[in-house]
Amino acid sequence: MKFPNTLDFNTYQAYFCSRHLSNDENRQLDAINLEWDRNSPDPLKTLCLNAIANNWPTIPFFREIPLCEDRHYLLDLLDLDFPLEILCSRVRNDAFWKRAYVKRWKNRYPINIDGKPWIRIYLEQHITDTLENMKPGEFDQEGFQKLADLCSLHVKELKLNQLQPSTGESGDHIPLDSVLSNLRELRRVDITYDVKNAGHNFYLGCATITEKDIKLMTQGLERCYELTEFRLHSTKLEPTMMKRLASAMDKGCPNITTIAFPHCRCGDVGLRAFFEALSPDSLPNVQQVILTNNFLSSESILDLVHLIRRRPVEHLDLRLNPILTEGAISVLTMIFYLPLKELNLSCCSIDEQIEDFLLMTIRFNTSIEVLNFSSNPLGEAMGEKLVARVSENKKLQQFDLRNTDISPEVRAVIDEVVIKNRTPHSLSHW
């Protein structure tokens, strides 16, 4: 190998240390430390990008910058406290909005992103925080209209874990008609009128939904033409409220696939009121029905069976409802007419009289993938019969029999048989 014995002049200039400019004849190049010459000016391009970043509100240049590497450098320099209106209108870069989100919500990293752009994640969380912390008396129609105009193109999911209680006698919350009707791209709505940090304004019943609340919410729901999922959590719903909700979804949500009222205590009367507001052709695309803990009995289950057997329901959740064995038999008889994939009858006061119908379902049904009969006194004798039937079923992928008086050894055998039906993809899902 031949080593060079000369040094290019430009290379010499690049490594020439300015602090050694003296009359010292022993001065040397400092080629090991690349940070030795700190007095050298920044490149002109860097100075320009710094100037643009510092004056962004007055000169919001971004698309005008031709090189991608310069745009990325500018995004690293931008102050995240600049007005959100300017940032949203000029910047779509995922890395920038991820940096903005992580800085603002350090302890609330999103889950199940599923390829969503970070500007959407940021704005959905921004509007959620704004509405959850807004007191009813502070709601400004004009101010919210500006917020909706800013977020409407990006916000497809609205999840409100709480709403601030009213300090007045009416008990009304912020009006959701403006919220729902102005977010034109909404696909999923998840709301609870519960309260978690009422502070000094707490009083019994402060989280109770009022007739005015439900009236305004349903007026907004009628304009959610793109909505596919509606969930209302932990809110006491009267029969008149259930009727309003059904009418609003029938009128304004033709594409809805998921209806969920978990822990809403609507009872048999409330569920019947919901059904009475629907026609045989209403809500034709419903695939998920979630009615967890609503004080339902076997009487209302018959009405539910007659309604959903005309719809392509794939997921039915009735857990924590005392439907008894009679109600469970109605459900198991009905599922042969549905493409049902998941059925949850956990803690429904079902006893060993369900045996023949459950065995028939496991043997002949070809669509069920998930069955949950946990926390029901099915009896120890049913275990061995279930083992024989489960071995004949090649579709079932999960069968929950915890707290059913069936021995752990038998449940282990059933789990081992069911696991064999899972594909590698479904196995990773569980």
C-alpha cells in the first residue's frame, strides 16, 4: 500500500486551527478534535433556516423550501408554541407532529396507532382535552367553531372520558350538538358523562345526563353522516333518552356498524323504547352490539333476538345482565341465523340447564370463534361433554369457562383443543 506524502492545500486549510495563529514556530494542526475551531461561522443556508424558524408566524415558509433535507432541518428548529392554526395549515410532516405530541403529553403515549398520521393523533387529543376540561359556562359557540374548522378535516375519532359538571341548578353539560355536527369526518364517537375531577364543584348527581343534554347530543348525532361507531359509557339512560338515540341514529347514521351502551342501566323498558323507534329496515349495517351491565332480563332478550337476526351482527356482548338460562337459550337458538363470531354471556346467571343448547351450538355452529360463559354456575358434570364436542369444532378459537364449577384440569384440556384451531395470526392476537 502506498501512503500519500503530500497534503492538499484545501485540506490543510480545513484543519488549520485558528487559535494557534501566533508567532510560535511550534504551532500544529489539531486534526483529531473536529470541534476545535469554534469561531468559524455557520453556513449561509443554516443562518437562513434559523431566521425562517425564528420568524415563522410572519414568514411561514415550508413548501417554498426546495430540498427535503432543509425542510426536515427547519422542522427540528420550529418552536412548538407557535399558533396551532399556522402549523396545521403549513406542516403535515409526521416526525414534527410526533415531536409536538410527545412534548405536550409526555405520559400519554397513544396505543393502537394503526398507521394514523401524527397530525390526526395530535388534533384528536387536543380537542379531547379542550372539551373534557371545559366548564359548561365557558362554552363559546364562536370560539368552538374556530376550533372545529381547524380540526374537522383531521379528527375522525372523538373520545370523551368525562365532561365537567354544571355549577348551576340545571345540571346541563356542554352542548354536544355543535361538537358533533361540526366535526364532519367523524367515524367513531365514545362519550361518557361521568366526572373524574369535579373538585370543589362536586355534588351528588353532577354526572347525570339531562334531557337537554340528550336532546342536543342527538341533534348533533343526526348530522354525523359518516359515523360507523357510537359508544355511550356509564351514563344512566331513561327510556325517552334511548328512544331519542335510536331515532337520531336511524335518521343520520346510515353506515353505523357498532352500537354500545355499556353500564348505562337502561333496563328492559329502555331497551324496548330503543327498539320501538326503529323500523324493520333501520340500521341495516350493524355488526357489533354491546349492552354490558344494563339490568336486562330474559324478556327484553327476546325483543333483541328478533331485531338483530335481520342484521349482520358478528359481535354480541350481554355480560353482567341477569338474562338467566331462558335468555341464553334464546340467544343460542338465534345465532344459527347470524354470522356471529363473538358471543359474551359472562356473569348472566346461567345454570346447567343450558347444557343441551350449548353442546348443540359448539357442534353445529360454523361461525363462532369466541365464546365467553365465565362466572356462570354451569356445573362440574358438563365439563367432560364439552371436551367431546369441542374436539369436533374446528372454528372455535377461544372458550372462556373460568368460574363455572368446571375443574381446572378439564378446562386445560378444552383450552389445549381450542388453541389448535388458531392460525399463527390469530394466536398473536390473543
